[in-house]
Amino acid sequence: MSAKPKLKLNTLFAGKLNKIRTFALLLIFGGLICMYIGFLFPSLMTLFFILGMIWVLGSVAVYFWTGMLSLQSLKVDCPVCGKPTKLLGRRDECMHCRSILSADPADAPKQPETNTSESIETESNTKSESING
């Protein structure tokens, strides 16, 4: 039997695109709940129905906007988990492992600087010691 990977709840909020999509999903559920509340108050049913439809149409607009952002986003492979993810803006989280990714070279990890004058001095000292002795 193969073990199925468990869906982690934090993947719903990993990355900017997933956060926006989760907001749109909550708008849909909020709109449907608002429409069902209309059954409890028959005199205000049309008001609740219209409010629910506005929320659902708002989520459609948010999903459309997210789709347009997703098409324009930078696709990269995460250096930590190796899975492909989309980078929205300069910094974003990996959608799979939530590691911080950046497209800005200023955010790149700094390489340890080696002072070339010190390395030349140590090489010349070792050569002079081997000659002297």
C-alpha cells in the first residue's frame, strides 16, 4: 500500500497567489451562506440574495484577476524542495515548502568574501618557509 501525502492546511496560505485564491473561495462560501440566511427571513430574502450574488460575482472577479496574475508571474524551481512554483512580485513563498524566494539580486545569499591580499601573503609566507627551511 502506498501512503498518500496529507494535504497540509498551511498550503492554502503559502504564496501570494494561493492567499488570493483562498480569499476568493471564502467569498463564494460567504455569498452562499448569505443567500441561505435569506430563507430564515422571508421578508428580506431578496436583499440577502442580492448581497450573496454580489459576493459570488466578486469572487469571480478575484479568480479572473488571479488567473491574469498567474499568467504573468515568473515560474521558478524552488531550490529547497525542487518543485516548480510561481513568483509574484520580488519576494514570494514557495507554494509547496513555504521557503522565501526572491527575484531581486540584492536579496541573494552573500558569498563569503576572501581577501585576495591575505591569500597572496600566506602563499608567499609558505613559499619562503619552504625555501628557508
